[in-house]
Amino acid sequence: MSATPSATNDTDDTGAAGAAKARPAASPRASESASALAGTGTLFRFALRRDRVRLPVWVLALFLGTVSSVSSFDTSYDTAKKRADVAETMDSPAGLAMTGPQHYLDDYNIGSMTGHQMLGFGAVLVGIMSVLIISRHTRTEEETNRAELIRSGVVGRHAYLAAALGVAVVANLALGLLLAVGMSGMGIDGVDGQGSLLYGMAHTAIGIFFAAVAAITVQVTAYARGASGMAMAVIGAAYALRAAGDVGNDWVSWLSPIGWVQRTYVYVDDRWWPLLLVLAAAVVCGAAGFVLSTRRDVGAGLKAARLGSPVGSDSLTTPLGFALRLHRGLLFGFGAGALLLGVMYGSILGDAEEMIEGIDELEEQLAEVGGANVAESFASVVMIVLAVVCSIYVVMAALRPRAEESAGRAEPLLATALSRDRWVLSHTIVGAAGGTVLMLLAGIGFGASGAASTGDGGLFLKLVGAALAYAPALWVTIGLAVALFGWAPRAVAAAWAVPVYGFVVGYLGEILKFPGALNDLSPFGHVPQLPAKDMSWTPLLALTAIAVGLVWLGLVGFRRRDLETK
């Protein structure tokens, strides 16, 4: 009886050994690759869960902004003559630098107009979305030490980056498909299904490319803001190269991925092959990001932190000086952007009359604004765009205290003699003053360039003053963010509604025939539309008082609630 089990066991052992020999051994390289990506799926799902509100807002905002712009094109330029007049105006160095290559102007229908005027700006906005996704789910996780905790489990080295890139791909693909379906269903002549699909996929491709660029920058520096800033500098450089090439030297545009997507000539030639260049570059950059991630430690960057001064400056010992030090990188970046944007808009101010000639909707809008001439009326409308751009910085600056609190850095500061009021006010003052400086820079660029393009030297001071008039509206924006931070810190993201609403109602509202009462709900709607209209101090003083009241309300709320601790 005992021999039978023994024989059976021997046979089983021999069979198992034989089966093991028959199966090919797992490649060490494959095993290493699999372990490096362990946990990617879980992190991917978790990232989608965290961004369940953020991503839909981004995608829907970009989609609705594009659709509303195309609809306004169709309404404003409803005849061939109007489109031909716009094409003639755009066929200038300033017009081409702001929009895209000249080939779009050959047959300027609504479709080619959309590709010409919208694709470049869309690429910039999609790039910003992608950069923020990658930075949020990689470098921010390391900066807050959450990545180190999670990677102590069964999580591979490349899992975080792979999951972040996966989220970026999903977001960009969703936007591309939404644009393709939505625009093809608008029933506008020149905006056909094939062109709409290419238009949507162009956004997807360029978004993936800039996500891959961010995959490199998050390896370079140890800070999320620095990584995002470097990637956004690449976006700015790509746009600048595209603009320089479209004005004269076409080969320069081929150095820019934005130039590549614009040379799909969507709704004109519908060329798909430039997207292959974009995706190939994205693969190279993404692979470089994975390789570089193996060259550094968790929480560190490839760029070594430079040694600081052995003695801190006196300004860092004050709450205001310390807040300014935290905000200076963001302020410098937005300052350069505001100045450049003002110069670009000012360069076409001299052609404003030709641009709107025969376009009833725009003529009516500028007529309602008033002004001694078309240039002043047009400048008043453009000033709203500059103010909205500066308000984006203001909101980001106002949300910095919440980021410091969530990261656990506010707790040790407030454990000292520093009061809660002084801490919040330091960031509020820097944000409010910084927004005012940005409007000043935008006004200087707009005024100098506008005066040169129109030949009217007196326009410079008028446009600088018009820009500064929007400062109280920016203060109301930061006041609302402080009030939310004090009473409903989890809802501080609602402060983004102010710049979004201000742009949609203030800039597009007249074209889309929104009721005038909607503009009164925006702080920008109460600013005198200088230089077209006369100065009125009453609304500016009222906005300032509201801003002070909102800040005071936020401080009261912050004193009453518990601090988020780690």
C-alpha cells in the first residue's frame, strides 16, 4: 500500500519538472519591465477618480469655447465678401503671426477660418491642460511625499508616469472626439465631417505631445511649479517659432509642433501626415521621460538644487516677503505673457477698421461701446481679454494658501507667532498687487504697439490707463477666492468661474446676443470701457469696497474653522 503513493508522487514530481523544463523561462528583461509598471492600472483609475470634476470641466470648456467661436464666425461672416475682407486683413505680418499660415487664406470659408484662427490657440490651451495633468499626478505627488508612501507598496518605478500619461491621453482623446462629433454636426458650410475629425485629432496629437514634454520636465526639477513652468515655456517657444515662420521664413515653422498641426491645413487640404510627426515626437519625448526617471531619486530632480545663502535675506523673515518669494516665478511668467499678448493685439490695432468693415455684428458691438474712432472701440473690447488673462494669475495666486494648507506647510508657520490674518493677507496682497502689475505690463505692450500701428502717439497713455482701470475687478476676483478659502475651502476651485464667465459674457456675449443683464454679474462688466467711454470713478470705488468686504469675510471664516493638518 505504501509503494503506490510513493510511485505516484515520483511521477507527479517528474511531470512537474518536465513541464517546467518545457515552458520557456520568463525573460529577465520582461520581468523587470513588468515590475517597473506594477500598479499602473490602479494608479490610472485613482487619477481618473481624483480628476472626475477637473477633467470634464477642462474638456467641456475647450469644446464649448471652440463651438461658440465657430458659431460666431458663421454669424458674423455670413457672406463671401465679408470673409474675403477678413482674409485680406489677415494677410499681413501681424495677422499671420497671431493666427496661422497664409495657405488658409486661399479659400477663406468658415472651415478654413476656423483652422486658421482657432487651431494655434487651441493647441496652446490643450498643451496647458496636458502639462497640468502630468505635473499634478507625478511631481506634485512626490513633492507632497505621497508618492514615496505609495511606492513603498507593490508599485513600479514607472507606474506614476505611465498612469499620468494615460490620463492625459484619455483627456485629449475625449476632447478630440467631442470636437469631431460636435463640429461636424453644426451643419455649417465648409465645416465637414472629415475636416472636423482631423481638427479634433490635431488637438489630441498636440495635447499628447506636450504631455510627453512635461514627462521630461518633471524629471528635471524637484518642484511641481517649476516643472509646469518649464513645460509651458516650451509651449510658448513653440508658438513663437510658429509665428516667426508664418510671417516670413516658412522653414522656421517646421521647428514647432504647433506649426506641424497647423500644416494639416484642416478644412482646406485635410493632410493627416503632419500628425504622424507630432505623435513620433511625443513617443520620443515620453520615452526620454521614462529613461530620465531612472537617473534620479524619488522626490529629487536631475537639476541639483543650488546652495542658498548661509544667511536669509531680511525680506524672507516677513510674511509679505516670504509670500512674494513663493509667487515670483509665476508672476514673472505671467508678466512676460501679458506683455507679449498686449504687443500682439496692439500690432493689429491699426487694421481694426478694415477687419470689421461690412461685418454687421462686430460693427454693432463696437458702436454700442462708442469711442472717437474704431481703434479705440476695438481696444476697449480687447482690453476685456487682457483682463481675463491677468485674472487667471490672480486666481492661481489666491489659491496658493489652500495649496500650502493641503500640503501641510501652513501648519508649522501658523504654530509660530504668525497670525492667520497676516498669513492670508500676505498672499492676498501679493496676488492683488501682482494682478495690477500684470495689467500695467499688458497696457504698456498694448499701448506701445497700438500707438505704433495706428500712428497715434496719444493712444499709449490712454491704453495704459484703460488697463489699470480693470485692477478693482481683479481685486474682487481675489476677494471671492479668499472668501471661499475661509468658509468653504473644498470649493475654492469655484473661483475659476469668474474669469471663465467674464470672458464668455464680456467678450462673446455681444456677438452671441446674450442679455445685457448677464454682464452685470461679472466684475469686469462694471469697469468703464476706456478709452472708448469716459472715466467713471463710482463703479471702481464700489468694486474696491466689495473686494475689501470679501477679503474681510474670508478672514473671519478662516479664523473660525479648523486648519487642515497632516
